[in-house]
Amino acid sequence: MRMPWRQGDVLELASVGAQVDSLTDLSAIDGGPGARLAAARAQAVAFRQEFVRTGTPDSVTTCDLVTLPYPTRFGLFRASRAIAPFLAITNRMLVIKWHESDGTPRVLLFEPSDVELGRYTPYFDKLVERTPDVVSKRMVTEHGTVVGHLSRLGIDPAEVDYLMFDHLHTQDLRRWIGTTAHQADLGAQPKPVFRRAKVIVQRDELAAMADLHPLQRPWYQPGAYRDVPPEAFLPIDGSVVLGPGVAVVKTPGHVFGNQSLVLNTSTGVWVSSENVIAAECLTPEFSRLPGVARWAREWGQDIVLNANTIETTVDQYNSIVLEKTLADRSQRDSRFLQFFPSSELTAAWTNPGTSPTFTHGSITHH
């Protein structure tokens, strides 16, 4: 499926924010994955010291989008002893506001998923085909839409500067950034809802999407990118401080171009991504989920991966340890870290053995 960029294209890197020099490409570290893990910890400590001095954003607001089923074997990779084949995750959007040093206001939407079009991701599309409607309706709860939440918050879509996802699995951006041609399935050539916004994305992920590997195909919607305008994307390479207390950190593994949002708030540093689905997956020794603490102890695992795709598992593990090192302890329960899963494990009576020990539910910073 042809993209607006092709395999082999040189994707010009965007100029946005300030490049982070203390976080380097761990694949260049000599000595193998163990050495890269040690480097991830050391680099996270160094970056954290720099990052907290950048200040804090004006506000951070959490907006629930949808709660939906997700295979337990993916979300709690190898660790769970739950009998339920599925657990529930809640997808959320974060709205972050800050001002540049010259007073320019900025608005970033993190994980602004178009839930309606996301359903056509190949994996979920096939899952729906096999699930009776009555069961599907019980397992999926829509809480709100991106545009609806912004209206509630008094934010005009024209005010939004940046859209960002930890990776582009399931995402269809055509209604958000528009297209260059008529879309048969939409019955129109959609005009962009966010006409000023740019999509911050790692160059590695865009390059990979131009020629998907079979392991990647169930989770992307390549057809949705055929006619999107290339100028809507801001390709970056590595980690960048976007504004006071707002950074994007490259965390490869779940996908090659995975990235995490890092925030400095009134309660300290938060990290958000989909690398894990619950805060307790960063401190599994405190988990009451069946099997998780025992598995981590027996196998000497520091974390529990979210592993629907296993692109580079060792790198994902090391990236999660980097996230774990950056995040502060929760002020509600110091056993757990201020890691906010962009898709957070949610209790559901239909899924015995998958109720989380601890949930954040939201980030609030004003």
C-alpha cells in the first residue's frame, strides 16, 4: 500500500523543541543488551536532572475515550495466571498546555485516537467478526470523543499545535489532518479537523510503515495513510524537550519508532506510553494480579511488557526501565510509580483475575 512517503525516502527531520543530548541511541552502546540496559538507567538519571529544571506546563488534563477488550496474553506478557482470555483497557487522551519563552501558547494532544475509525485495525476488525454483537456491546464502552472533550474544555481545534501518539498502531488520522483525495469509505475528502496541527512522530516509524513486516501488519492501517498530506507530519529522531516540563522520549521496542511522553508536574515527573498497561507492571513485586509477582520473582524480571507485537523485545524491556527510572513515586501509594499507561488496565466483571492492584485514572496538573 503506497504511503505519501516510500521505502528508501529520506525523511527530512523537523525542527521542533530542543534535542536531548543526554539520551542517546542505545543500539550504539558496545557490549550487548545488558550493557544497553545499564546505559538506559544511567542516561535516564542524567536526563531527569536536566528535565526537572525546564519548569512545568500550564495544565495537563485527562480525557477518557473508550474501554475495550484486549488479550490477556498480550497485556500481561507471560506473567498472568488469570483464567480470563481478555482483560479491559481504557484508552485516554491527554491535553497539555504550555507557553513558549516568548509567550506563544501551545496545545498538545497525546493519544487523540479516532475511536470510530480505529475499529478497522486488522486485528480488532477480525476480533469483532468473531464476537456476537450482544457480547461486543457489553465489552466496549465509549466515554467520549476527541472533539467532544475539546469542546467541553473550551478548546477550539484550530488552537491545537501538535498531535502525538506513542506509536501509530490502530491510528487513522484522515479526519484529523485531512487527505489529498476523495476517500471512498468516508464518502468525502475530509477537511482537517486540526488544520494547524502537526503530528510528532519518530522517523523510524514512518520509514517502517512504508514497507510493513508481516508481524506489524495486524496492528497498522496502512491504507489510511495513502492520501494524507506529508507536510502534516513532524518527523523527529530521538528525544526532544517540547516546552517547559514537556518532553518526548524515544523508547524503541514495542515498535521501532516508539516514543513516550514525559511531564514535570506539581506532583513530580510522569511518564506515559503503552509500553505497559498498568502501573504495577513497573513494580510487579507489589502486584496482586494472579501470577504476576511470582513470575517476576522467579524469572528476575523488573517489569511486565505489553507485548502484542514483539518487534525488538529486549529494546522494549530496556525502554521501560528507562521510563521506570524517570518517573516519580505516586503520592497516593509509594509502591507504584507515576507511570500513566495510555491504555490502562481497567477492572471488569467479565474478566476475572484481571482487576488492577492500583490505577491512576487521570493526571491533573494546573
